Amino acid sequence: MYKLINNIPVWGEPLEDAVRQAEVCARRAEAFALMADHHIGYAMPIGGVAAYADYVSPSGVGFDISCGNKAVLLDADATDVRANIKTIMDDIWQTISFGIGRKNAEPVDHDLFDHDPAWAIPVVKKLKGLAREQLGTVGSGNHYVDLFIDEQERVWCGVHFGSRGFGHHLADHYIKAGGGKDGMNVEPVLLHIDSALGQEYIAAMKLAGRYAYAGRDWVCRKVADLLGARIVDEVHNHHNFAWRETHGGRELWVVRKGATPAFPGQRSFVGGTMAEPAVILEGIDSDESRMALYSTVHGAGRVMSRTRAAGKRRWKKGRPVTVTEGEVSRKMMMNWVRQAGVELRGAGVDESPHCYKRLEEVLEYHKETVRILHKLTPIGVAMAGENERDPYKD
């Protein structure tokens, strides 16, 4: 269920500023689509999908390269988890590192640091130390570690985060190297895939993707260990990436910014808000699916900016100082969370459910392209603290 606006299929209620961005991006794209969770982004709208014949776009992929969602099904007992949810969330909060820095002294290593030739690229090599330091940290913003119960009374852990400062610095470097301008409403940076810079970026992007997957894998295993549970199934997907795919018989580079691949039979974990259900879904084949370039939403989608929600703040001597009040209070957020029966750790009001669309309504627009397999109801949510300063949060 989409609307065609200047030859761009748009799912959901079209947001004018995001549609304008999509029209700019579509000028040099072979095809463009806008998912129902769309909203304005840096150079390309969140929820946007662009297909290029011979280009990749560092600004289209964005700063949190390979940000993604992973959900693992655990063999834990749902009754026990509910009964001990306060202690469990305390353990998660004290063990997993949110925001900047690492709270736990446990070393997190991975063989990707040893065997990937992309580390030889000068800008990548320079960031290796930072990447090691931040592997397995979740960050802040809309990134989380959640516990869910599904319709079969099974326990799931779901996480959402990406490549942290490593991906952010890589994106910044290649956007500038490609001649990118600062600002939201700017032309997207395009790198020809046969250029030295394009090849470099693709290699760096893929490494950042493996790095993000390694981080999410580690956090999910750590949560399973805390619960004394085994992982019996997993669903792992990402956005903010460029894939080489075949569409309409053509080989294209498909950039998905805040949009999830949804090929027929491909499963994905898509989160809602801290107080509303998430889903496990799978792509289906249809005319609409092809129009969407086999893509779907990556979440509910924002309706309120962080500044509008939390107010304007500035940092003074390492502490936040309120300049103007926002529209959402902590009391408003906590009332919603308590009514949903969720045990919350951390989180600022800029991540309150008030700031988002309803996932159920968003997914209704995509009912011809995806099938819902499981509904996951949150019982525990952990996010970075309200006053966490993290330049890599989105």
C-alpha cells in the first residue's frame, strides 16, 4: 500500500521533508523507494532505499555503518525470567557497556582484527585501536538491549546497535574525501565503484559490517550467559549498508538507510519502542515487494526530533545544562513504560514512545511485502543513561 510521488513509491504517510530528500537522491539513482518509517536524515532520508548502477554512497549508508538488529531465542523459562526481571536487568545494566567507554573489564576480541586485508587501508588502520576499545559496546541514542516474551511464552533477547566510533569515523572520512558538504539537505556523495576511492570505501564498509555483527553477537551471548540459557535460534539483520543485488535482471548497488532487506523468506527482527512489541517478520514475493526493492522498515520511525522531545541542552564542564524545555517529561515516559509492565534501565525522554510512530500501524502499510512470524512483547529494556554524551549514538 504505497503512493507514487514523482515516480518514487512511498509507503506510509508521506513526510514532506523526507520526500524532498528522496527526490534529490533519486535524480542519479536507477530506482528509489521510501519505507513507512521514513523521516528526514543526513543527505538521504531514513527509510530510504536507493539503487545505483555504478555508484555507492557513503552519505547514503550514513555514519553508523551496518547498524542492525539481532534477536536470539533463549531456552530460559519465561516464568522465572518475569519473576526475576529486576535482578536480570540490573545484571545486564552492570555488565553491558552503554554510551562511551567500557564498564566491564572483560576483554572483547575477535579474529576480524587479524585476517581482514582492509586493515591495511591507512584510514582504517588508524582506527584499529578505537575499534578494539569499543567492540561489544552498545552506545546510546536509540540503541538497546531488550528482553521479550513471544506469543508462545518463549524468551528472546533483542539488540540494536552498529559499528560505533569505528563506522562513524570511516563515514566522515569518505564523505569528505568524496566532496560531501555539511548539512542535512545536501546532494548525496556518490563514489564510482571502479574508482580507487570507491573500492576503498566498499572494503572499509564491509569490514565495519563484520565489526558490527561481531559486537551484536558478543552482547547476545553475554545476555544468554547472564540468564544461564542457551541460544536456540537467531535472527540477525542490518541496515545502513550497500549491497550488490539483482533487480529487474540488472546488477545494482542498493543502499538502504534505515531500511531492512526483505527478500522472500528472509527473516528480520524489527523493534518498536521501549514499551511496545517488536516483531520477527519475513519477506514475501509480490509486485509491491519488487517496487520496494525487497526492503521493509527497520523500526517504527520517529515523529518527534530529539530536541523537540527533550529540549535544548548544552554541555558545561562535562554536564548537561537545559536551555529550553522539551515536550516530553520523564514522568510521561515512565507512565507509559509502567503501564506496559516494562522494567527500564537508562533511557532519555528523547527515546520515549511519544517520539515514535506505532510499529503496528507502520507495518500495516507493508502487509503486501512482509509476513509477521512472531510478536515480541518487551519486559525489560536497557539503554544508555539520560545524560550520556555519545557522539556516535545515531
